[in-house]
Amino acid sequence: MYRVVLLGSGLMGLIGCFVNYGSRNKADEGPSPALTPAQELVTFQVEKGLKVQLVASEPMVQDPVVLTFDEDGRLWVVEMRGFMPDIDGKGEKDPVGRVSVLEDTNADGKMDKSTIYLDSLVLPRALALIPGGALVCENEALWLTQDLNGDLKADSKVLIDKDYAGGALPEHSGNGLWRSMDNWYYNVKSRLRYRLVEGKWERDSTEFRGQWGISHDDEGRLYYNYNWSQLHADLVPPNYLSRNKNHTPTTGIDHGLTVDRRIYPIRPNPAVNRGYIPGTLDEQGRLQEFTAACSPLYYRGKALPAEYYGNAFVCEPSGNLVKRNVVEDKGLILTAHDPHPGKEFLASTDERFRPVHMATGPDGALYVADMYRGLVQHGAYITPYLREQTITRKLVHPVNRGRIWRVVPEGWKPSRPKKLSAATSKELVGYLSHADGWYRDAAQRLLVGRNDNSVKKSLIELARKGDNQLGRFHALWTLDGLKLSNPDMLLELVTDQNPLVRTTALRLLEPIAHTDKTVREKLSKVLMQEWEKAPIEQVLQMALSANVLEPGVSHPLLAGIADRYGETALIRDAVMSSLQNQEFAFMQQLWKSPRWQNHEPAKEIFLEMLTTAIVRKRDSKELTALLALLDENKSTLRWQDKAVLTGMAIQGSNGKMSPIVLAAAPGIFTRLGAEVGQARMATLSGMFEWPGHSAAKGADEVKNPLSEEDQKLFALGRQHYLTTCAGCHGTDGAGLNRFAPPLIGSEWVTGDDKRLALIVLHGMEGPLEVAGKKYDAPAILPVMPAHSTMDDATITSILTYIRNEWGNNAGPVSRRTVGMTRNTSQGRVVPWTVNELNEYIQKLQASTGK
């Protein structure tokens, strides 16, 4: 469940130069004996005004890894009882897992009844409630289980997808089954989603997300994370930005909300996989940053005080704590911050407190699944250090314990849950506007599951005139789930005063407009009238939805949006997503537009993105016409020409590609080749063949040290660079005044690749010297921010790009280098200064003899 990169012998040897396994410090404590639930309860530290209550414990529940409440307030628990029975994981595949249903029959706040819904499971890991039963993932497969007689015991088990999990290792397998607002079930560590359509389960592909645990906010945006990066979210609805196969988006999906990785345990945490790495533990032996972040929960309950609503909580089992993040919606961007740095929302002095999942109950309280064990690292990734810690300190056993805790305000009293299963469909429509998100979600799920069309009128009335925007939002998605969406109502709501209602109506109109010409024409008219005065949230959705309009409408609409809002990377990606195979026609329109004659960095980036997509499409007629566009201007190269040529050349270096045949030599190649540069001209000429010229000859002239795979990384790195780095360093790497120094000829770029990775991961503060010139504020920003929320593949592509562009010729960077650098520098939570960074690199080089 908690991905940790396997550390090879090379890294272990390197670390051995820093740490002597025989030496001990404050982190090395004796055994950490198992406590009773009552004893563990007193070890908790929780925010002021709150308290922790025990809900259930062993033997009623063992190794809980997933929690969810049904419509009658019963708590369903996935028990992964087979996880790591011993230090080697022997017996892990034994069918000992369960799904249990817990009930509090006397309303005293503690579960007193347990029913085994499904038994004899192999490492169960995901659960979703559906009409009459549950979806369950176990033994890597997804199963449909049904309770046919209402006794809370599964009577049937039917295979839906044998490949659901995607792999056998618990830390690298799909999980989640999170039902979102659009009635799809989403997963993490996965590219799959599922939904029930006319009685059959449908599987669909979607963007890859996260690692363990998933949730959503009030608007349905998905939240997830990775063990090293605590909080990510989608800024756009699923499956939009990945539509255009000619374009690789770099924003919108997998957005990191915070670069803050610090955690604040209240006890030493020596038994972590990388505890031997300097900086992982502080002087007191406490873990300094996330190493097992999982199960983010966007809290939408009402039991906790009002300031907690909309916060995102993250489990950190290795640090024995739960972190609280305040999420802020800043237009198109989400950010998050720790409201109390130095003190966590919930932490324990018990080393065996292992929070791995959270849920909100119908009572509005926050529930925490505690596996309660000494060893949470899977056997495939246990380092020699952790093995020694675990055995010496007697942390392997006992296993098969577990607790479920509830966090509530002081003075809070439990009550009997309402039984929504007994509510009429009309009553459920009322719950769509409930103040508590759990009720809104449950009411929508039940209404769609009942397939009761008698509530159509009530749902339309709520969607059109409801007092609660979230109730209107859920009503729209409930209508969609019931196949009752009305185009006239949706067209009316596209101009509603509420941005969430507007964008939702627009999304729901897309499939209707796609097949109905009349609706499409009406929608086109509305969008052309509204886009200039629409809120930015709807402008973004307009850019995404333009895909269903006729090009005669969509192109002017998208051109206007790209012109006005193109400085925003997310808007650029949204526009590109709606232009698959129409990129050249769109380029021709911009080429002639008066608004696209003046140079602006955002427009330069967008033209290069268009060019990249055109080259990827590989239509020889379009490329011939594109070269003719460049040749229209007989004077020196304009900024537009340079942007297009840059995009073409970057893609031309993207590994082996068959030559594109032209009828004649491009005039711009012979007329302005000197301005483009010899190396770039060689790359460009190597892309094409024409009478008297072979592509092989041009390719032979390219002096490129990169392999075919590295060249693909280089091309992808350019796209990420334009989104992430060009705003400060310039599209040409020359740096921008008052922002950042140049990357061209910079020893920081072309020097040690680990040092460069450290700069990107943790940031850097000036002053610094580049190519003999000193840079400091205010000539540049005082600090380059960290980019630790980016994954290793993204960082690798950017570094490979900047080390081999603009005359730099430093060779590629490997993903392994970035991953190992991230691991070995764990614990660094502030930007580097020049001296600190150089000293660190010198120690690394000395230890490896390099």
C-alpha cells in the first residue's frame, strides 16, 4: 500500500559511507509493546476542542484498510488480514481476508455487532456499495457480490474484471472504487473506471491517478496522493485533457496542492524503510517528511467545527499521525497549507498506531482505520535497516489487531443514524441539498440505483430553482444517472448565475449536442454570446466542451479564449484538448489574426504546442502547407516562424520517425537556414525528403548524444518546460529579468545531474553565479520554489531537455537518478543555498569516489 522504491546495492553502499549500522542514536529505542485499545487511546494528541473515541477493535475487526458507511449507518470494513504475517510475508496469499459490516445497535457510539459479509478473501483492498450488494476487489480481481435476502451476507460472487488490480504487489495495485458525482467509480494506482449502465458493468480508461485512497470535494474534483507527496487533485473533470492524442497535457490532472512535505510526529520513528538515510529522521529520531502518505479525505461533514469543512486530511502511518490541510480555491487552481505547522491534527506516541484510511460517517464525524501493527512495509521492499529494526525491536508480532477511531468535538454525543433505505424517493431528493456531503452523495447513489423516474419533476425543479447550489448540482447529476437530462433545461442553465451549475449544465449538454444538430446550434449561439462575460470557471469548461461544436463555431470561440486567457497553462491545455486533428486549420486562423501578430510569451508557447501536435499527426499535406506558411514572409524570421520551427525541430529529435515526403525543397530551409542554426536545420532536414534530398543525409548531420528513448524524453521535457519553467527562464532558456537566471551555458544545468535534481526537488535561494555573472534579488526572484510534487518521470524529462537544448550538450538524466536523489535527500524541506548544495554534493562524490 505504501510505495517505496527498492534500494539497490549501489545505494546501500553509498549510504554505508554516511551511516554505520553499528552506531546508534536517539532514534534507536527498545521494543514497542502492543497496547490495549484503552491504553492506546491515551497516547493520542488531537487538536484543541476535539477528542478521539474508540468505535471498534480486535477481535471484532482486524487489519482494517478501507471504511465506508451504508445508507443505514452501518460501517463496512475491508480487513486485509493476510498482509505481512511475518517479516518475509509468508502466508500472505492465504484466504483469510474479510469484508465485515459493523453495527451500533444501542446508539452508545461503539460497534457491538459484526456480520461477515464476505469471507476467505486474498488480500482484499477495495469496496464500493451498490444496489443490493457491493463491488469488492480481492486476489487482484474485481467482483460483483450480491446479498439476495437482506441478511448482510453475500449470496453471489461474479467476476467483473480479472485485471482490476494490475499487479500482485499490495503497494502497487489498483484500489479505490470511489463513486464520484458523475456516477463513475474511480480508482488510484490505475487507469480504470467503472459504472453500471442498463444492468451491465462498463469498464473505461481514464487518467492514471495516485497510490492508495481517493476522495472528492463538493464539486466532484478527485483528490489522491503518493507516498512522497501528500495531496494531489484534478483541476478539470476526468478524460477531457487526454482526448487529443496529438497533444500531451502538462496541467489539470495530478495537480500538486502543496510542496510542504513536513510532518511533526510526537515520538521517534526509527522503523521506517529509509531511516538510515541522513536527514530522514531529526535529532530526536522523528520522521521529518512524508514517506507513506495515503488515503486523503476531503472532509464534507458537519460534526467538526465549521473551520474543518473543506479541509483535506492525509494519513501518515509511518509517522503515526494524520495531517490536516486547509484547501483554498483560487479560481482555476487549488492550493493547500498546514494551518498549524509544528503540530499535527492527530498524532500518537504509540508506534503501532497505523492510520491507513479515513471516512466521514452519517453523523458527520471523522473515522480513522488503524491497522495497529509494528510492520507496515511490504516484504518486497524491506531494506536491511528496516529488517534489523523490526526484528530487534520485536515489531513483527502481534498481527491481526486493528482499531477504528472517531474524531469528534468535545461534548459530542452519538445518536441513531437515519435509515435512508426507508426514505421515499421524493424524500431522498430533499437530501440532495443536505448540509452534510455524506447525505448528498448517499441520496444521489440511492436515487440512481432505484432507477425511479417518478422523481423527474422534483429533480428538474430542484436543478432549476433550488436554494442550495450543491443540491442543484447533485440534482443535475442524478438526472443524468437516471437518463432524464432535458436539453431545454440544460440550455437554460448554461447562463445561470451560479458558476457550478453553469459548468455542470454545459458538461451534461455535450453528449446531447454531439448527436442532435438543433441542440448543437442552440448551444453554439449561447456560448458565442456568453464567453466574453462568463466567469473563468465556465470559460475553462467552454474550452473543454468546444470539442462537440462545428469547427466554424469552435475555432473562433477557442481562438478568443486562447487570446484572452492563454497565459494560463490550464486554459492552453484545455483549448488543445478540443482540437484533435484540427490543429493546422486552427493554426491557419491564428496566423492571419491581427491579435496574433504581436509577440507575447503565452502566444509563442501556444503556437509551439500547436506545431508539436501537427507534427505528431504526420500529415504530409498539412506539413507542406505549414512550411509554405513560414515561407510567406520573405524577410527575416518572425517570432511566429521561430516558434513553429522550434516545435518542429523538437519533435524531429523525438526518436526515429519515418521521413515525411515533400514535393519540393522548403524555401525557408534554403533561404533562412543560417538564422535557425546548423544543428536545428540538420534536425529539420532530417525529418523530410524531397527530390535531391534524403532524410538519412539530414539525420546524419544531427549531432545528438541522446538515444531514441532519451530523445522522446527530450521532446516531452520541452512541453513540461513550457508549462512549468518558461515563465521565469524564458521559452529560449535565456532567463527573464527579475525572475530567473539563464539556463544557457549554466554550470548548474550542465554540471552534476544529482545537484540539478536537488535544485528542482527542493528549490534554491540566491545569490548564485552563472557563467561568471552573479545573480541576486531583485535581478532575480529571491527563491526558486521546490517542485517536489512532480513525479520522477516529469522531472527526468525536464532535466534531460534543459541539459541538451540551446547549445547545452550534457547528456540525459535517468529516472533512477532522480528517484534515488529524491530518496537520499529525504528530510530536506527548505531550499538549498549555494554553499549547502555544493557541500552536500562534495560529500556524495567523496563517498562514491566520483
